[in-house]
Amino acid sequence: MPCVSSPSERPARFDVGIVGAGRVGAVLGAALVRAGHVVTGVSAVSEESLERAATLLPGVPVEPVPEVVAGAHLVLLAVPDDALADLVAGLSATGTFTPGQLVVHTSGAHGIDVFEAAADSDIVPLALHPAMTFTGTALDLDRLVDCCFGVTTTDLARPLGEALVIEMGGDPVWVAEEDRVTYHAALTHGANHLTTLVAQAMQLLGEAGVDDPARVLEPLLTAALANTLQRGDAALTGPVARGDAGTVAEHVAMLRTVAPDIRPTYLALARATAQRALLSGRLRADVADPLLQLLAHEEDQP
């Protein structure tokens, strides 16, 4: 459970401006309202964003970005990673930021270096990234409880950033500026690629005539995830971890005709699994050699 802040540790009540009523921005805005802050304006363009703003931030005026920013003590920039630097530069160049303003972005990939263009604006820069996937609905508010936030900011602003995370129900995790890309790559590799992997497994079960692939996979994947989180590489099981080259060869041959789009993923993950099994001592080198030769041969095939 996240820590509960004492009154002396909590930030003051802020007027909050939210730039971007996407899935993350609208939910975090609602979480800040729940914590006692006041959202004074939100920017939204698409129909989906306008609907989220109306649902999660009822009564909050939808305004142009400069107006949202200019009237706020705390600005939440919830925009795509690649748009963040240009947005910061534009707001700084037009004098929209005000000295002492708290400016928070939610990008996992960026730390506070992305605020470099606003160095002369005397803002307080904070990077608060929730390590969670969002639906953009009220369901996410409950999921914020125990959700970890990657926090990167100046040493002076660190207590404030961590207090804001705790107020939203989350658990702050400090990430140094130089480690931000590594942090984000870890989350992307673990969560986004997991979705691709599970969807491919469901696709294959469908090819096998299974009516409800999710029902078959859920207990297996739930156990595999729990075991891996607890035991790391020691949780490895299956034909690759055992060095069963014959079984793997049958899988690859089937994929060539049944699901050629999945074959490259299977080969890449089988090689990575074999290497981790070797390094962790779960697979002997003499047993692994035929398997690795098979994988190398198959990877060379069109």
C-alpha cells in the first residue's frame, strides 16, 4: 500500500491545468481533484478527448492550451512523447509559463532534460510517469492505488513530486535522469510486448480450434507471471529451457505454414530464452548446442 502523507508533507492545494485529455491526462486530473486540488482548465480536441473531459472532469472548461497553462499553479502535460519537447519550447517561447509554476509531464521516456527549452522560465520541472496501462475511464482511478510512478525531478522538488504521487494513490519510485530511457524500455518491453505475445498465443489456439483461447491461457499465464516476478529466470519451464530441440523444430515447422507472421517472434524469444537458461545454469551447454544450432539455421531461412 502507498504511504499516507501527513498534513505537513502534502503539497498545497493547487489550481491545475491539464494539457491533453487523453487516457492518462483525464484520469490523473480526476485523481488530483479527488485529492483536493482544483482543475481550472483542460485542453481537448478529438471527440474522444472531449468525452473523457466531460466524464472525468465535469464542469471543467475546455480551453486553448495557452489559457489552460497561464492560469494554473500546476500544469500537467499529458501528450505523446515525441510532441513533448516542441510543446515545452513553444510555451516557453511565447512566455506562457510563469516563474515558480510546477510543470509536470507524464512521459515515461523523458526525464526533466526535456524541459531544457524552458530553462529561462523558472518553472519547477517534474516527470511523473504512472507504470500502468490506462482505459481512460473511472476504472483507472482505483487502479492507481499501489501503482508505481517513476519520479524524476530536481533534488529540491523531489519531496513535492513524491507527495503528489502519494496523493493520487500511487507509490513513488525514484528514477535518475540518466536512467530514464532504461526505465521506460523495461516497461515497454514487459507490458507492450507482452500484449503482442499473448495475442499471438490466442491466435494460435484459435488455429488449433480452441473456442475460448483466453480461458485456456489465463491460469497458465497468471501462474507464469507470478512465478517469474518471484523467482526470475528460475521460473523458466518448457521445451526451450529443457533443450528439447525436436519439439522446438516441430513448432517452427508448423509456424512456417500455419502462422508465418508469428514465426519470427517465436524464434527470437526461443533464442533469448535459451540464452537466459544457459546463463542461469538451468540449461547445460551440451544440451543447448543442438537447440541453438537449430534456431540459428531457422533464423537464416526466409
